Amino acid sequence: MTAVNKPLHIGLFLATCLTTFGACLFFYGGGVIGSLEDKLWGSGYFALTVVGILLAHELGHYFMAKHHGVDSSWPYFIPFPFGFGTLGAVIRLRGRIPNRNALVDIGAAGPLAGLLICIPMLAVGVALSHVDTLPSDLDPGVPPPYSLINLAAKLGEYVSFLVRGTTEPTFPERQFFGDSLLSWILVRLIHGELKPGTDLYAHPIFLAAWFGQLMTMLNLLPVGQLDGGHVTHAFYGTDKAEALGVRIAKGALVLSLFFSVSWLIWFFLATRIVGTAHPPVEKPDEPLTRGRRIVVYVTWVMTALTFMPMPISVG
């Protein structure tokens, strides 16, 4: 067993608590309209929810790795001073995974444990959010503003403005968080069918749970050593799983073109950082049990429920 650098792990955890709190306060105004005290409380709710989801996710991996005798690190939280205040968390598996059943257990335990926190918090966040009228000048356009096509067109307009002195292009100022099937269902179960011209104004708990859902969705995509990649390698075997991972990664390019340029960043991370390859288990011929196959199907259902083709847009 490798020694644990407890001060490093605890320091990163505390730093992530601080950066998530600060990100909500400074970039989202605490997620509420009100006094400074209200904004501080909102930022605290946000930070606790985000860190709680990430912690549950990584502990799911950690305890299942220990259960199968695979040496693993404590969670490394990744603080980040912008955006949502964190880039997530990871654990390092330092031993080889014994068989395909263990691979399913370790791979699926993280996102499913995270969702046990994320889904109730998403429901609470939806209930605490309010429905209100959208601004009358809102025009998201087609394709969406964050799509690669639209951004390229805006860049062309701006170059034309600089070179030829044409009308200066306008850029959207409002930020919208995309729906997954899961959040779409929860909004309509709690608030009913939204009237045309209205939308949900997010409470900080909803914002935090939405971010947790986004991180879970990205991890569940079946590529390389992402959680979804662990599951598909256990289910299909190396060759089929790697071919599927390549197709999914290429699909991100299409999503970046027509929905959100953020998929271009994910494509780079998936192909250049994570990679589509996956190390083999020690006993690849040992078949999956029926229970593990059910777990695989559950992860696929959750992938579909949390998938967001356009995570963030503007208008």
C-alpha cells in the first residue's frame, strides 16, 4: 500500500470548498438577489452541494477499489478560481483491476454514488427556484450562440468591423443552463408545464446540482478511462469499447459545431489527455455476472437521463 499524503488531500479539499464558495459569490452573485448575507448563504449552499456530490462520487470509486483489493489514492480535489470553482476530483488506481466484474463495480460506483446526492439536490434546487418571465429581447438564434458555426460568424463580423468599419457586432450577455432529460422532468413535475416566454431562475442549490449532473454526464461517456469507458470495456471487451470511444469522441466534434463549442474542449481532453485506450484487467475471460450487467444498463440509462447536448448557452 502506498502512503497517503493526508495534508495534500485535505488541503486540496479545503481549497476546493473555498474556490467553489468564491466562484458562486463573485461570478453568480451568490445565486440570489438580496443582501450580502443572502449571497453568502447562497454561496455556502452552492459550495456544500458541489463538494458533497464530488466527494460521494470519488468515495464510491475509493471504497469499491478497496473492496476488490485495488490500491488507490484518496480523492484529489481540483480547485479552480473561475467558472464553478472546481475542475472536479479524481482518485488514482495504483493496482491492476482483477476482472471485468471489479471493473464494472469500480467504474460505476462513482457516478451512481454521486447521483444519489445529485438527484435529490437537483429536485430541492428546482423546488427552491422560481419561474419568471424571460427578457423580451431574448433571441437565442439558430444555430445557438455558443455553437462553433455561430462563433465563427461572429468572429467574421468583428473582423469586418475592424477592417471595414461596419456595424459593431453585439454579443449575448445572459447565461442559460441547458436541460437534460432528468432536469426537464423534475422542472415539470414540480412547477408544471412552463408557459411560453418563461423559464426557471436557478437557486444556488439547483446551480450546484446542475454542475454535479454535468460532471457526472461527462464521466459517464464511454471513452477510455472515464467511468463510462470502464463500464463499456468490461461489457464489450477492449476492441469494441475502444472503437465505440473513438466514435463518441468524434461525435463531440459534431456537437461543438451545431450546439456548443465547449464540446471541442471535451474532445481535446478525451483524445489527448484521457485517451481512448484502456488497460486490460488481469482476468479478461471471467464473465460478467447478471447483477453487473444490470449495473451496466443502469449506467446507460443515467447517461441518457443526464445528457445535455448544449450545457451552457447565452442570449
